[in-house]
Amino acid sequence: MEPATSTSHLVETRTLRGFQPWRQFVNDNFPWLSIASPRDDDFHARVRLTSLGERSVAVIRADQCQLTRTDYAIKQAETGYLKVMWQQAGRMRVEQDGHHAVLCPGDITVCDTSRPYRLEKDHQAQLAVLTLPYHAVPGWHQISDRLCGRSLSDRTTARAALAALLALLDRPGDGDSAQTIFQAVQLMLSALIHCSVRPANQTPHTLRLDTAHQHVLAHIDDPHLSPDELADALHVSRRALYRLFQEHQVTPGRFIRQVRLDAVRDALALPDNDHRSILEVALDYGFTDSASFSRSFKAAFAISPSDWRLQARGRPN
């Protein structure tokens, strides 16, 4: 889905009548899902959605259907994503990793598209779906198999995150504002997700990691952001900071660089930046040298910044 102009994010609203139009819509916007329904010509659905780079949010109200992510579909997909789902009306059953839950209004769950899952929607059930890249939640791969297919418990944070996302659908506008909202939602959901797997008596290392991530994002344009400043933000010593990151097999310096690289990768996918050079975009996120940035980007993502920009915008190399 392409934005309407270079300065705003487009919100698309679709009313679908008949199962085949619904199947085609799902194939276009949520590829590699198998779809079935007991209804055919009498099937109805209404969808609102918007996207920004690798992130998208949709509100879907549809008749009874089943959506399945199969092993075959996973092999065909180029990459995996994290999907966060809020139940807004009706009920839906979700299954993944041997877990299952029946979601009622107000419930929230997560699925990982790199592994099989199944959704069974009741008639005219409504849900909001947020699609995120894995790097949006630090440490996701270490905890995902304990979360997927379960109903998460922190409804307060979930409601706040959903309210911010719905504002994107209700008031289409500036791409920079949308980026800020997506980043804020990521931070809220990252804290919610890590709290959902943290025993009550466990030291909250992962929450400190989220705080570190938030601090780097808030100061991402500062090329002089250092581990010492990060330690001050977390109210820990430099030695304790290095111990914290050692548990996640990364140094503070590498963590800061990876957050910068993730942000540049997202920014290069935005149509708002098409008229700007890659170096200009990189400078916004604290990089100071074109050659070292390009080397770091290719080492992190196995693709050059210029090739990534072409790929993300759907243009051939």
C-alpha cells in the first residue's frame, strides 16, 4: 500500500462483499495466509489500514472465517514479523506454539509469522492488528515461544497503545508524526511483552534494556551518544551497564549502533525521504561518515543501503 503523497500516510478503507474479494484483499495485504469460511457470497468485511515502512496497522470487522499460517507459507515468505492483535468486538480463538486462547473484547495477543498459527473469527468479530519488524521488541526471539497464542494480562498498557494507533486511522497526516506514534507504541508494547514473561521476583534486566532503547531513540540524532550517558540514564555504573548488555550478548556501543541502523532502515523505506540522499538520512540518526555507515548497514542487514531503499520502495535493483 503506497502513501497518497510524500507528506502524509494514507488510510485505506474498504468494504468487501463476497468471500472472494475478501480472500483477494487478505492475499494483497496479509500474504501467505490460508483462508476458509462457511460463508461465500454472503460474506461481508470492512477494513481500515495504514502503513509506514515495515509497520502497519489495520482494523478489521469480518464475518466468520479461519486464517492459517502454514509451514508451506512460511517457507515462501521472505521474512517474518510480529503481529499484535487487540480484540475489539466478538470473539476470536488464536493458536500458536501449543498455546491457545479465546479472545474477548479488551484482550490482546501476539503471533510470530515465522511459525505456524491459526485464527478463528466469530461472525462480525472486530480486531486491530499491528504488524512490526522483530527489532521493534528487543529480545523478541528469546521470549516469543512463551507468549504467542496467549492472552496478555496488562490491559491498561494495551488500551493506551491501541488508542495511539487508532489516532493514525482517524486522522491521516504527517509521516513524521506517524513515525513518532509508532515508536511510542513500540516502547509501550515492548514493556508489556517483557513484563508478561517476567516472574514477579526476577530482576527486570529486560525492562532496563527497553529503557535504554527508549533513551537511544530520544537522543538518536546525537553522534556523541555514549555508553557513559546510557549508564547515567539507567542510573547504573558503567560496569553494571556492561554486565547488563553482556547478558544479551551485545556491548552498549553495538546496541546504540544497532538502534541507529534500525531507525535509518525504516527511514529509507519512507516515501517522504525519496528526495534526500542516503547520507542525509543517516546524519539524522547520528551517523557522521558515509563509508563507515554503509559498511555497518551491510554488515547488519546483508544488503547495501541503496539496494535496501530500492527493495523497500518496490523498485527493481
